[in-house]
Amino acid sequence: MANQSQNSLPNLLLLSSPEWKDYALLDSGGGMKMEQFGPYRLVRPEAEAIWKPALPDKEWAAAAAEFQPSSEENGGHWQVRKPMPEHWSMEYHGLKFYLQLSASRHVGVFPEQASGWDWIAQQVQKANRPVRVLNLFGYTGLASLAAAQAGAQVTHVDASRKVISWARDNQGLSNLAEKPIRWIIDDALKFVEREARRSAEYDGLILDPPKFGRGPKGEVWEFYKLIPTLLQACRQILSDRPRFVLLTAYAVKASALTLYYAMQEMMAGCIGQTSAGEIVLDEKSAGRHLSTAIFARWNES
């Protein structure tokens, strides 16, 4: 999609990740989703799945574990039905990583983001020049590893010491220990503002901000309140010839258009193209597309 005027209607995309070999969305419905993570079948809440499941109850009952949500927004616990190890590993396009049942419903990977990892790798490879990438809210590091695997020099920022350690373990498991990745425990906005004062520059930006979160020193992150400030700060650390920017958002009351126009504003004056849309999982049982997040991305023309 070429750059468009503010008055034009952008084409919105649906991005899926069909090249998984050891992950699958088996079925969804009734506010739940059933997924295959390597050898283990898991059931987790999914508010978007307002339809009925396509598979019979016995298939759902065969899951190794199910996350039981509580009345709190992020509360709940795992009900383990079959023996499972503390952690296990999976692979995608040469990236290897650990999974485990965490205190939340998450397991250490968002499989739908694989399309983003592929796109990031393509942008780095097509640059045909050294590329410095900053990954904010980087979680367990798969996007950072994809960029490093493709040849980028990466700075990975997350507020959680635990997930930074998890990401470093994934780096070793993926045989990428020699790749140049800086692992930083910090508040994303504060880090970017300090980088701007230091006149640091990056050619690629990856942003996956949560709806709400806290930095390592208790800093409060609220998406709607702070995302404009963060994007403005990020613009200050882009190089004279930026290669790409990828922004995703989960569980926020926003549309892909919201991110599209925010990205257009951020990248005004840069020669490139912007696209936006929804990130989906392809369901095996009934062929439905389960929307999990929205995104906007920009890349150099």
C-alpha cells in the first residue's frame, strides 16, 4: 500500500501465520480457544470467540490443561488434567523457545505474531545495509531473535526481569548467543527518552505495548494516555533513513484505523508505505479466522 492522504480510505489487512508446524488453533467458541502447543493441548479464554465450538466436548476434555479465569481482569489459575513438564520447547523457522504455564493465561509465545517475525526478518534482509533495531515491550524475545537472526543489531527492552531471563534462554536455545542483542530491563518510555537525549538512532522499531502495565520502578503504563507520547519520542530516535516500524496492540478499545493514522502521523516526511489491519489465527476445525490483535506497520519504499 502506498502512502495515502488523510482523506483516503486505507485497505485493512488480515495477517495470519500459516507456516507453523507444531502449533495450531484447533477450535474456538463459547469464549474459549483450544490450541496445540507442541505435544500439549491447552484451553484458554478468548473473548472474541462468541460463536459455538465446532468440535465435540470430548475433544475439549482431552486438553492437558485449561486456564480457569477469575472475576479479576487478569486473574485465574491453570487446571492441569494430564502430566506436564515445567517447561517444553517449540520451534518456528529456526527460532527455538521455551513455553510454560505461567501465573496468567499466557505461555511465553503469541503464535499469531509469527507473521510479524517473518516481516521483520524480511525488512532487515532487504535493507542490504547494517540495521539497528529497538524492540519495546519485548516479552520473551521472539521478535528480537527474528531480527537478530536476519542480521540486525538489536536492543530489547522489557520491564520484567523474569521475561528478560526467559528471552536470553530462548537466545541460547536458538543458537543465537553470538548475535548482538542488548537485553535491557527498563520502562519503555523512559528508555526511549534517554536514548533521544543520547542522540541514539535506530533503523527499525518494534512496539507491542500492553493495555496497562508497570515499569520496573512502578511506572504506570496506560495505552491511550501514553501511546501518543511514546510514538512522538520514538520518532526522535529514528535514523535519517528508517527501515521499518511495527506497532501491535492487544485488548484495547481501538481499531486498526486508530493505529494506521497514528503511524501515518509518526512517519510523516519519511518515504515509505503504511498498512494496518488485524492479526488472526486460522482455525482448523471450521476455518474461521480468530482476531487476536490490531497492527499498523511502516516500511521504507
